[in-house]
Amino acid sequence: MLANLGYFSLVLTFVAALYGAGAAAYGAVRRRPALVESARHAMLLTWPLVTLASLSIIALLVGRHYEVKYVAAVTSNAMPTYLKVTALWGGQAGSLVFWSWLLSAFATAASLRRWERDREFLPWVIVVTMITLAFFISLVIFFENPFQRLWQTLDGRQVSALFQPSGTIPLFPTDGQGLNPLLRHPGMVIHPPMLYLGFVSFVIPYAFAIAALVTRRTDDRWIRITRRWTLVAWLFLSLGLILGGRWAYDVLGWGGYWGWDPVEIAAFMPWLTGTAFLHSVMIQEKRGMLKHWNMLLIILTYSLVIFGTFLTRSGVLSSVHAFAQSAIGPMFFGFIGLTFVVSVSLLMNRWGELRGENHLGSVFARESLFLLNNLLFMGILVVCFWGVLFPLISELFTGQKVTVGPPFYERATGPLWVGLLFLMGVAPLSAYGATSWRSLGRGLWKLLLLSLIVPAALYFSGVTLAGALIGYWLIGFVAIVTLVEFWRGALARHRRHAESLPLAFWRMAIRNRRRYGGYIIHLGVVLMAIGIIGIEMFQTETQGTLARGESLSLGRYTLTYESLAQFDTADGRNVARAVVQVSRDGRNLGDLYPRRDFYYASQQPMTIPGVRSSLQDDFYVLLVGWEPIAQEGATFKIYHNPAVNFVWMGGLIFIAATLLAAWPTREFDGLREAATARAVVARA
Amino acid sequence: MQRSLKVYLVLMAIAAPVLIASAAVQPPPPSDDEVNAIAHQLYCPVCENVPLDVCPTQACAQWRATIRDKLAQGWSEAQIKDYFVEQYGERVLATPPARGLNWLVYVLPPAAFLAGAFVLYRAFRSWGQNSEPLVPTAPDADGDPYVARLEEELRRRS
């Protein structure tokens, strides 16, 4: 019953979305406001409908309806209720419904907020969002249906179908397989929704961009309308990536947080184009330039969002042939291709109308540096895209699978990251318009010189690795430039008003959230970079098999194996848990409990590290293996991860600052103000 | 997992006395770190994108045991890697060897980057030759006079 209700609400959503897209387009072209209004109503209907479908799935999951295939696949009796609810996005079919739910919610929010103001754009926003929604819903109702039930044929085979196939009887399992144990982690519960929020929110700026192209409103209006959407999308995507990293560090048991896995890269690619976009739209807002480029960037971001979902959902990564067999793969492929080609042709068609209002004054002007920044981000994107795609191409053409692993990405993107760090330091010192090399140099040289203190201090404290010294030098440089920028801002207010410096600083930041939020984000990146260089260049590891009481040393740390216990738990795990004592320079730091959980149902082991964290480093212990109790030996792998906690601290600052930048201002109505401001400046 | 480990440990238990007995004439048995140093550069065909040194599956434990055996027999790192390539194909390597179609892996990204840089260079040149006067920059949308002044300061330095 519940399953039927959910299914039919999805079918209705599909119909409503298709009608909405069609009616909005027709109504806009033929100028029939009544039809557009009707399309809008159809669109407003989609969110309650998908909500109903999602609630039905959740009710089935929580109600232990294991006769539904999806429920049996992702939940089990042993799972707590909150995990059953979040199993909505734990499997393929459910996560596609969740995606659709978010999209319908955002489409509704985008059109409800400023319907009157954005009247000319909104029909086309409806068209774009509803076509995307119809696509995702069609995947769900035709290929990956979460409401399919299990049936048993007379010869005992198990089949799944929505309605009872002839010659079958309903099957009522009493328990399910349960969610993949790797996903039963609090980080994994919130990580996918964050990524999806990020993915889906990028659809809205894209929709406005297409609307701007169709309606020939090619000024920066669409950018200003979607400025906050873009920031929010970027915020969630960043948060999703950081949470994913933390999850990997806590659960996957390989001593790191980022493995250049295609699934990670799938989420990273839209982040790259999104970040480039966030930077380059500022140039369009300020100088009326780069209009083509911004359009292209948002089109790319949208395509990469769909591509990312495709990569993780179609099975293409495990094998090209799995992709060809799954119906969902070619559908995705077709949809990405079609939307990309249509968007780019539309852009080509409007190319002439997107001419810049301004031209470049100098190679050292801030807009040029932003373009360089974009070039570097695109370079990283190409590396990522190619690295993910190449194994598929190789398999397709030569039949041979190859691995494109971390060393490739690290070597290829390393210099590009260094370039970005350098630009992050230089760009705030350059001015818009015509900046000469001399004037930029005049602002630059003192700070560059000052920042040399960082590598010098490191060198004298024993760091001799050239790469690390250069990296930390640039980090120091960016930090100094950014802090000086804050200082200049605070000083400007302080001199004029009788405000104390901290107050002046605070007011300055609050009144110019995007500017100073952006600079604080840069500081977050600086902190993260400290940690990334720390773990990339200075991580050490060792492994050894110890009898009870024996020790294993790594650097200043010593680990002593005390005991090991092995036991079954009520939720279907076999746990082997070791107790090890950790000391540094002979001083006892306490015990750690690395363990290995073995999930009986899924026959899957999971390695949970024991970690001793401090600001300067992590001591990270894995239980690799153990001998029968009688011999009481165990093998441990230990990692020393210097500065890794800067990654998480930087991440927190990064997210908080993005929130600050995206936070609504009361007097915000950038549209009119910027136009008047530009007019005033022009007159003066 | 535990079973594989047991198998492995039993194997080691059998091998250990042999190794110890021959210790007088042979170098000491390879350490875990030596095994991991090689395993870190290899990927098994089953576990996607998990390097062999940290992969917890049974198959990978057996591979590590193989590496240990080969090391004990005096094989070099290159020989061991070649052995795995011969057995399981080039996909066991962390990056594809640069020959045949694989060249594309290494050539395309730098080529694309250079092409992008060239386009950018051309754009800079063509913009630079444009002699129309610059349209003044719009101040921040929020219209904060201080930010405008900060930007002005940067410009005046020239």
C-alpha cells in the first residue's frame, strides 16, 4: 500500500515536471502568462509529491517492510532507527529519490522567493529545473525503483517487480542485509546529503544562466540573483568534501583522508569549476568582463554535477561493461551529452551579445590574476577528468584496465596548487584596471621578504625538504598578505571614526561579508595547506608483529602491546580490540584501542584506528592482524601524521567563513545599487 | 579475514624455522616495512583504488605474503613489480607505464594546460591592444566607501 502510494506520487511528479517544463517554455515563447502561471503551479506541486514518496520510503524502512527489495537491501533488524531513516540515501534507488526531493525543494524556493522581481527569467528556470527533475524521476520510476517488491517463483527463484508477476508468490523476508558497514558512521550519515545539497544547489545558478541566455538578458543580473545560491552550493559541496575526508580518516583505516579515488574526484570536479566560477563572477560584476567564460563555467559545473552523480551511480567505474549493461548508465550519458550540447549551442548563439563592457588594462591587474587563477583551476580539472576517464577509455579501446592512482594526481596537480597559493597571495595586492608590474612589485616585495622568515625558521629547526620549504613559504606569504588586508581595512575605519581597532575590524568585516568572508576562507585554506603539506611530505609509518609486552617505535613515539580481546556484539559484528599503550620520549600518554570489526552479514571487515591527536601531530594505530589467543601476538601498523589537525581546523574556519560570506545582509539588493554605483563612478 | 590471516600466519610459522635455520647464510627475513614499501605501489584487481599495503581483504593479505616470499628469495623491487604485472596485467601498477595508448595519460593534461595558457596569452594581447579608455570599476555592491577607498589605495600606488 505504502509502496504503491510512493510510486504513484513519483509518477505524478514525472507528469507534473514534464508538463511544467513544456507549459513554461510554450507560455514564455508565446507570451501567455496564464500558461506560465499554470507551469509554476505544476512545479509547486512537485515538492509535496516527492516529499510524499520520500516519506513512504522512510516509513517502509523504519517499518521493517523487507518484502520491498530496497528495504531488504539497505536495512536490517539490528540497525538503529536513525540509520534506517538515513538509509533513504544509503542505496542507489533511494539516493536518486533524495536527489529529486532536494531539486524540487530548491526549484520551489527559487521561484517562490522573488517571483515578481525575476518574472522574465523564471519560466526558463522552471524549464531547466523541471527537465532535470523529470530526468531523475524517470531513472527512478523506470530503472531503479525503490518500491519494487520481492516475489518468489514456483521453482524457488527470487525476482523483484512492482506488481506481482504471474506464477509468483509474495516473499516476506524477516530480516534484511543491512547497510554497508562502512556507511554506518555519523560522518557518512551527513556526508552524502551535504554533497547532494551542494550538487543540487548548483542547478539553480545554471538554470538562471540558461534563462539569461534565452531571454537575452546578458548583463550580470543572473549572477547577482544567484550569487547566494552559488555560495550556498559551494558551501555544502566543500562541507561534503571535508566530512568525506574526515570519514575516510576515521573509518577506512589507511592513515589518510584523501586517496584520489574516482568517487572523491567525482565530487571534487564540480567544486573546482564552482570555485573558479565564484572568483571569475566578481570580474563580471565589477568590470562587466568574462561573460562568455562565466556562462561556460556554470554550464560545465552543471554537467560535472550530473557527471559526478553518473560516475558514482552507474557502475561505470568498476567496469565499462557494467556500465553498458545497466540501463541507467546510457541514460545518464545521453542526458549529460544532450544538456551540454544544447547549453553550449545556446551560448554560441548569443556569443555576440555577451561582449565585454571593458577590456583588460594590464597583465598584472586583478582581473588578469583571476583569469590565471581560473586557468590553474581548469588545469587541475583536466588532470582529474582525464585521470578518471582514461581507465575507461583504455578498457574500451584496448580491453586492458589500467590504474591511474594517487602518484599521477599528486605529480600533475602539485605545481598547479603551488601556483594557486602564490596567486592567493598576490591577487589581493593588485588593483582592478591598469596595474603595472612596478606598482604591484612595490606592494609585493616587502611582504614576500617578510614571509621568508617562515622557511628560514623551519630550515633552522631541521626541515630541509625543498618542496616543503617552498610550500610553507607561500603559506606564510598568503597569511601575511591576508592579515595585512584586514589591517588596512580596520585602519581605514579606525582613522575616520573613533572606533577601536577590533571594533573597526568587526564592522568592516560585517559590512563587507563577501570580501572579508573570502579572505577568511583564504586563511582557512592556509591552515589546511599546513596540514596537507605536513601529512603529504612528513608522514612516516612502520609495521611490526608484537608479542604481549613488546614495543614498536616510530620517531619519538613508542607503542607497547598490552592485550587483545575478541568478542561478538549484538549487532552482528565480531570485534577484535587491542589495547596498546603509547608513550612519547618515554612519557606515558595513555592507552589506545585500535580494532577490527568483522560484519557477519556482509562478510566485510572494517579497520577502526586508535588515534592520539594533538595540535602538532596524530599518532594513528591500526590493528592489521592477530594470532590465535594462545600465541598472543598481534601486528600493528602505525602512522605519524604531522600537522594533520590543521586540515580539520582549517576546514572549520573555511566553512564558517563561507557561511559569513553567504549570510544575507539586510540592505542587500545588489541589483540596483551596483548599477547606480557604477553610474556615479562613471559620472565622476 | 581472520581465516586468511591464519593461513598466512601458519604459512609463516612453517616458513619461519626454515628462514631462521638459513639465517646464518641468508640475510635477515624481510621486515613488514620492506613488504609495505613495495605493496604501497601496487593495487590488486579486486579492491578498486585501495593500495595493497592497507587493503584489509584476504586476497591482498596473500599478495603481501607473496611479496614477502619473493623478498626473502632475494628478488629486487623491480622484479617483484614485474612479476605482478606479468601475472595480473598493468592495472596492478599505481600509474600506467608510459607506452602505447598510455602515453595519452601523461601528454594530454599538460597539452591542455598549455593550450589554455596560449588562449589566455592571446586574450591578454588582444585586450592589451585595445586602446579604448577603461570604464571605471564599480565599487562593491554593498557600496561601502571604505572598500572603495582600499581599492583606490591599491590603484594609486602606480
